[in-house]
Amino acid sequence: MKKSIAYGVVAGVIAAASLIVATPAHAAPATGTASSMTVAPGGTFTATARNGNQVLSGENWCDGAGLNPTGLSMLVELRSTDGGPNGQIPADTSAGALGNFSWTGDAGISTSVEVTIPADTPVGTYTLKYFCFEIGVGMWGSGASVPGEFTIAAAPAPAPADQLPDTGQDSGTVLFGAVGAIALVALGAAVIVVRRRAS
């Protein structure tokens, strides 16, 4: 009886261990990053989409494009978080989206493109999501979301061209010094005149 119980315990431990080994690691979805999370209208940033950590459907941002993995481009979706309008870059995809790349479904593979924010994009906060695009087909896969808020902020206004640089010296002090110099010159001239009359 004791041997049977011992054998049963050992078999149970082995079975549990085999289940642990067979269970796959936690799946990580595709992710996106931006080289800068604050950009002015007309400014640029680098958008990067990265596959998940396993080659499974829904974890690769460009899933399905393996049928034709070349001639792909990236579509950037902007969704307002403060009540403003949504948009996409580029607005017209008849000639494709951004970049021109080949894609592979291997885990962890990254794809990067340069993105220019249109000059007429309203300032505000947005969420970013990158999609894999193919002309004549549309979007592949579930895309790659960028964590956090992306801010489009107006660029600081340049200083007026006629504004004098700040030298750290008060203008009143300069004026007083100039008046004092003129007064000294006048006093010197008066002294000379008095001496000539005296002589």
C-alpha cells in the first residue's frame, strides 16, 4: 500500500512538471514606440512597430502580410483624447503610406519609419497606433499601439527680429552714463573758457 501511494505521488509530480513545461510563456502583444511623444505641427518623429514575443496570430502587428511581405508601408492613426478630430498619416493612401519595407513574422522584429506631422494638425493630445498597409489591399494585422499620450504642441514663437539682445546691463544705467559723459565734456570746455578770460 505504501509503495502504491509513493508511486502515485511521483507520477503526480511528473505530470505537473510536464504541464508546466508544455505551458507557453505569457504572450506579449505587438507594441509601438515614438522617438518623441511631443511634436509640433510640421515636426517629425520616428515611429517603430515591434512584433510580439511569440509567432501567434494577433501578436504581430502586420499579421497576414506574409502572403506578400514586400512593398509594405506604415499607416499612423491619431485618435484625439481631448475631444478634437481624429486623423491618419498620410491622409491619402492612394500611393501607399509611410516608408517601403518588407516584413517578417518573427518574434520581436521591429520596423521603423519617419513620420511628419501635417502642419494643419490641431494641437492637442492623441493616442498613436501603427498599421501595416498595402496598396490595393488595405491594412494587415491588428496594428501596434503606443502606450501613453502623444502631444501635438505649437512650437514656441521666435523672438522679434528688432529686439535687442539682453546684455545684462540696465538701459537706465547706460543713459545716465551717457548724460554724465556729456556733462563732463561741457564742464571741461567751460573751465578752458574761464582760464582764457583770466589770462
